[in-house]
Amino acid sequence: MLAIRRIFSNALHWSIFILFVILPSVNTNSLMNGTQSGKTFFFIWGVAIITSLSIVRSCFGARFAKLNLSIIDLLLLTFMCHVLLRNSWTNLENSLLFFELLGVAILYVILSRLPINVLFYSLISIVISGTFQSVYGILQL
């Protein structure tokens, strides 16, 4: 069981790293606004994969994880409930930004349960992807 959990933990860590590194370079020409829409769809699929890996990893855990809530977690939960209720009561259309917000909230919950060394590698992957995107932007000038 421990070996299976380790495999899914490594897959989860690598998928987070890959999501952060590849996301800035995603561009889909078949969509109307290919740059933003392609990134949104890639992000949503990436978060879905990361969520499923996290669920499988927690199913193979030897112990149940404690649920530690901080003020930030409660504020995020309150804000998400507000957005969900507002969209459902006022019959607003769910835009790409709404789905990105849900994805970011799910990714926050997953990242907050990971060890600090994985967060360090996630930060490095964000810096790498930002560097790639800035170099690509400079080359377009």
C-alpha cells in the first residue's frame, strides 16, 4: 500500500510541475480566443487530473488526514459559496473565469495539503514558466 501511495504521490507532484511549466505555452488556434480559451481548457483538464490523483492518493493513505482550517480557508470557502449562490440565483452564465476560479480553489486545497518541499518545487516551476512566457513575449516584439 505504501508503494502505491508513493507512486501516486510522485505522479501528483510531477503533474503539478508539468501543469505550471506547460500552461503559459498553450495556444489553440481552433478556438475563437485561442490563447485564453486554450489555457483555460488545459488548466481545467490539468486540475481534473491532479484532483483525481490526489483522491486516489488519499484513498491509499494509511491514516486519515486532519482537516486544518485557517482563516484564509474559511474566507475562500465563504467567497466560493457567494459566487456559486450568486450565479445560481441570478441565472448568470458561467464564464471561463468562473471555471478558472473553481480550478484555482481546488488547486489551492490540494497544494495546501502537500509537504513544503513540493511547494518549493511548485514555486520553481512557476518561476520557470514565467521566464518562458516573458522570453516568448519579448521575442514577439
